[in-house]
Amino acid sequence: MKRRVAVTGLGAVTPIGNTAEEFWNGIREGRVGIGPITKFDASGYEVKIAAEVKGFVAKERLDFKSAKRMELFSQYAVAAAKEAFADAGIDLAQEDPYRAGVIIGSGIGSLKTVEDNYTRIVEKGPSRVNPLMVPMMISNMAAGNVSIQLGLKGKCTNVVTACATGTNCIGDAFRAIQYGDADIMLAGGTESCICPTGVAGFTGLTALSKTEDPLKASIPFDKDRNGFVLGEGAGIVVLEELEHAKRRGAHIYAELAGYGCTGDAYHITSPAEDGEGAGMAMKLAMKEAGVAPEDVDYINAHGTSTFYNDLYETRAIKYAMGEAAKKTVVNSTKSMIGHLLGAAGGVEFVVCVKTMQDGFIHQTVGTSEAGEECDLNYAIGAPVEKEVNICMSNSLGFGGHNATLLLKKVQ
């Protein structure tokens, strides 16, 4: 039999708060973390805004020597993981370190490291490349650094599925516990690629919003939506076998009860037009959790603010939920923090947990009039306060990756 899995710790670094609590307070206030790009001179770029992390000082969250050997995406991951681990109250001296693992991914790794070292090669020659270029650049180093910093010796991997990365990492960690590979897992996503290559690359895809008003740039499901806003940060959670958590008297936020994962087999950047792939991921998550569509109180949508994603995800929700789709509250956290790419699913999972805890479904900020065929309840105009016993979180990645996680209140 599959073992039950609890959520016992939360950690986050985001454009509206550098801890899970600060982040959630920002969510409750409807704060928007989007603004002019400060990480480089974007005056010559068509896109001039992003959702940057603010006030993050690495040496305040991890030791100075270790921080110097990490790029930002790893620093964010370690800071959020340490917070989640402390929140879970785990004493590793009382645990088998080979039963505690890490699955943390980044969609891209460090583009900035590539940029900086390529510039060195061109200007000063190949011998001047930073000796740590490779371990600072590669995406698996977020998981590796968390494992090293916390002493976790169990399964240590990273999933890379573009914008579905964080959700797939949590889903795979869920499976590791269900089937007995681990008792404790640190899982989620991290990203930091607000740099010239990142902004130019996504602009070239016509994926980014060129709107310069921070309050009108990321407006998921709105009739005037025109692209996503590039964000950065990390969302990391502690998953734990339910009985293990109970034995040590842990605070249990929620039960992770279902995981659905599919591929569209359709297009490298666009979701499938009929929404069937993403809809099937939701159906699989509900089936595993043993819940019916009418039982789902809330869906945290992928909701990127691109024309096709929001339209096709709406179709996916209808495909999965049937008549219940109109009764379920749907929102998009990206309306406040932009699109954190590989970190999005991890951060949005934290939102789902806190939503269940507080009975507060945040507004899709900035969205004022839903677009054609976007006819669900997107929490437009005001937050929704209601008891949330069951919720789902969706992530859809370039390449046709679809992932859904389903959370329940622990009975």
C-alpha cells in the first residue's frame, strides 16, 4: 500500500517576501512585486520590467564561504530549504540521514554564469574562466547544495521540466515517500535568470509582456493579457511520511494526496488547444486522492497571463472538472509575483498550503475583465474567504509538461 504524505515545513524567497511568512503576508495584502529591471541596464530592451527578489542578503541566510560558491538560484534554494527544515522542527540527529532526501529543480540554472564567463573568454581568453563556472551553472546544484548544507544523504535529484519543474519535483518527492524510498524529502523549485540572455530570449519568443505599468503587466485571464512577467525566487517544502510526522509530534499543515503528470505531445511552447493533457493531469490527481470534481474548493492555476496558456488552461479545467468547474474558485499567484519559471510550482504550492490554513483565496490582482472563453471564477476584484478542504495546483511547462498536485486537510 502507498504511504500517506504530510506537509510539515514551508520556505520561500519571492519578489514580495523573503520568507514564507513575509510572502504570505504580501499575498494577503495583494502586494505586486513587479517593477523596473535593476539587475542590468534594460534601456535597450523591449521588455523593461520583471519581478525581482528584493533585499535578499545571502550571508544573512547561509555562511559566507558557501554563498560565494553558489549562484543566486542555489542561494535562494538553500535559504528557503533551511527555513522549511527549521519550520518542520526536524532534528537530524534523531533521524537516519539516508532516509531524508532532496528533489529540488531549476528550469534553467544560471544563465548569468554563462554570460559572465563567455565575456571573460572573449575579452581575456579561456584561461580566465572561473574555475567554479560549471558547478555554479548547472541546475542540479540547487539540490546538491541543499543536501550538503543540511546533511541529507538520501535520494538527491532534480527534475527539469521548464515551468513545471517545481511541481514535478514535489510530485516525485511525494512518490519517493509513498513507496518507501524516504521518510523525509525537501522538495520544490528555484530560479534566477533575470539577466540579458533570459530577458532577450523570452522576448524573442514573444512570451513576455511589454507593458511597463507593473500593475497591468501580469493580468492572468484578462481580455488584455499579452505575456508573462519574468520572476525569480524559490519555494521549498518538507514532505514527510504521515505516521513518521505524527510520531515526532510535528505540526502538519496538510496532506499531499494526489499527483497527476502528463505530456501534451503537441508543441514545444504552446499547451494543447483542447486542454486535454493538462486536464488529464488534474483528473489523475483527483483519482489518486479519491476525490470528485465537486469536492475541489480551489485551484491555483498556472495562469501565466499569456493569451494561449490562459485560454487552454481554462479549457483544461473544464475538461477535468465538468460542471463543477464553474463552482470552483480559480486564481493565479503570478498576478503578484510574475512567472518564477522552475520555481513557480514550489512557490504556488506554499500558497495552496497557506490558503487551506487561513481560508483565504487571494485575488487575481490586476485582472479586471476576463477574456473571451475565460468564464470561470478567477477571484477578480476581491479575495474570497471560504473554508478550503481540498485544492489543486497546476503547472504547465514548455515541451508539453503538465503537472498537478492535490492537497487535503488532514482529518
